[in-house]
Amino acid sequence: MLDINKIREQFPALSLKDNGKQRIYLDNPGGTQVPIQVLDRMEKYLIHTNANHGGPFRTSIESDEVLDEAHKAMADLLNANSSDEIIFGANMTSLTFSVSRSIGRILKPGDSILLTRMDHDGNIGPWLHLAEDLGLNVKWLKFDLDSYEYDFNEAEKIINEGDLKLAAINYASNCLGTINNVKALTELFQKKGAIVFVDAVQYVPHGPTNVQDLGCDFLVCSPYKFFGPHQGVLWGKAELLEKLEAYKVRPADNFAPGKFETGTQLHEGQAGTLGVLEYLNWIGDDMAYEYHMYFSELNDRSKNLHAAMYAIQEYEKTLSNRLVSGLKNLKGVTIRGISNKNDFSRRVPTVSFTVENKNPEEITIKLAKNNIFVWHGHNYALEAVKLMGLEDSGGVVRIGPVHYNTLEEIDLTLEVLKTCW
Ligand SMILES: Cc1ncc(COP(=O)(O)O)c(C=O)c1O
């Protein structure tokens, strides 16, 4: 079980106060705070091993060792087959733009791609540009406005229309909080030969991710959403990474990950990502031992990381429960996502809501005055907000706890919300 006090002690930002008022970070779907292990790794990197890649001298050799270890640790977090399948980059959006160009080289005019109305624009915009450049057909998968889940019948209908070469879907929605059945969807799309590209930016901070079990072809995530520095990570199946031509300069590696890691990378960011994985490894070792048996087939670090994420997921269900039931008790609130307690295993604790006749921005401003940080608007889930008919009314208020948040923080937030309308 998670020891939340011990966990919070690892995060210097969590104890900060402004004018005597504690900060309450519920803006986490936009970016999380970092533990001391991240800061230590970044500082150590910049003081002791700051160098470019591939030199025969001490700093460069040690720098390469850190980068190598960061790739290996990320492979363990995602249960990738090999660390060569892990590609670091600036962020999820840049990596997706970049690899979408490479995927475009194996597509032809008239091919179809599937995008969804639930996705963040980071998993839509790059594909729309590609479709425009190549003359691809774009097919849209909706979500059901009652269940807030993808409509599988519609997915099957799209598949049966033929020519589907790629499906870009999300693991967890940054707006609705829904966790999607990526494994089943992947099977469905791959049966007809489509490449499955999964945006896991909002899932990885909240649960164990196993790319081999999901069976998808690509999966992207962003360390800054799971307590690390501002970085992006793309995982791809080795055979696809090998087959795809990368947009790269000539002297760069001709094999993955190097061929997709363009230019000089943010080495200190990779070091910091290693730091966050050391932090999660500590949770797995120290507080999640009872879950190791669920991951017995994994190597020791991978087992620790997956058990840590499982423990985090279990704890976060209590946060979802307190937040959703508290919001339900407030007059005029509509929760824009799964709100039945029995279905909380199908949601992350990111909860979006609207209030009758109330602008979402006014609510976040009121919360901000109480040092409670939350987001409002569409949060780049443009299609989802449009489908729900909320585009012209300012979108939603989004409260996004993670494992370092407490039930007390949720209660305090609900207390302030009571005074907002
Ligand atoms: C679901 C989802 N996908 C993609 C992104 C974009 O990530 P990045 O900032 O790493 O490009 C975000 C950012 O909020 C997101 O929530």
C-alpha cells in the first residue's frame, strides 16, 4: 500500500506555500511535479557527465551510459522487448509529427486512416496533415455520449469498409478520463492489417503499461506527465522501426533508436527520466510488494515498476471516488465522463465537469485564488469538447489528481467549489 506521507516527502514542490497557503496541484494532466530523484539525476548529469554523444573521453562515455540506462529503464516501464525500441524526443507531439512522416512513406493516396473524437490533438493534428499531404481518407471514430467509451460497432463498421492502414487511438482520455480497451481495439484493427498507434500520455501516469500484452505497433507517452522532466518517448515494434525510413541527417545512425532521435537530445531530460523511474522502482520495491505476483514474468526492475503503477492505480480509485461523489453532490454539476463507482477501473482520476449556466474559466480562477490549480477549456481535446457541444460555452473544468494528492486535498477543493456558484 502506498505511504502517501513518505511519497509526498520526495516532492519538494508539494510543500511550497504562497502567503501561508498550501499549494494544491490538481493540474496534473497538464504536467506533474517531480521527485528529488529527478532533480538529483539532472544535477548530477549536468555537473559530472555533460557531453555530446559518442566521444572516447570520460564525460562522453559516462553520458552515453546514462542515456543507455534511461532507454533500458523506459523499456522496463513499458515492458518493451528491447531498449532499441525506445525513442526519446522533445515531447509526444513532436515525436508523433516526426514518425507520422515516416509512416507516410509506406502509405499511398486513397488509403484510409482512423482518428477518434476522443483524442488529444497531438494524436490527431499530425495525421490530419499527413492525410492532406498524401490524399488519405480520414475516418472518425466517435465515443458514446452516455458511456464515454469508444463505439466498437462503429469501429467494426469502419474496418469492414476496407483500406484502413492506420488507427490512431488513445489509452486514456485527457478530457473524459476513460481508459480504453486498447488490446481489443488493436486486435480488431490489426486483423485487417492496420498499424495501431496508441497515445498513452494520460494512461502511463496512472497504471501499468505493457506494450507486448497490448500488441499495438506504436505507443507514445510524456515523462513530464509521469513525474519526470519535459520529454517525450515513443515506443515502436522493432521490425517497424527497422522498416521505416527516418527523416534524419546522413551521419546519424541508420538503426533505431538513433535514426529517429534527431540532432542532439536533451540528455539531462533523459537523465531525469531515469530518475523518475528510480523513484517508481523505489515505490515498487518498498510499497507494492503484494502486487509483484501479478507481474512474475517480468524482470526485477520491470516487476517493481509495474507493481508500483498497480499500487498507484489502486490508490487513485479512492481519489476518483471521493472526487466524483463529491461533485455529484454539488448542484448543477454534470460530470463529463464515467461516474458510476463500479466502473472506476475504466477511468483515470482525471475528472471533467460543467456547471449549469457557469463559465468554466470563472471556476478555475476562483480555485486559483485559493491556491488550487486546475485546468479549464478544451485542453486540446478539441474533438471531444465539440462532440459534447461544449465548444462555445468554454469547455470543461478539469480536476486531475495523481498518486501524490490526498483525500484531504480533494475535500478542500470540493469545499471551495461549494462557494463558486
Ligand atoms: C492525451 C495527450 N496526448 C498528447 C499530449 C501532448 O503531449 P506533449 O505535450 O508531450 O506533446 C497530451 C498533453 O496534454 C495529452 O494529454
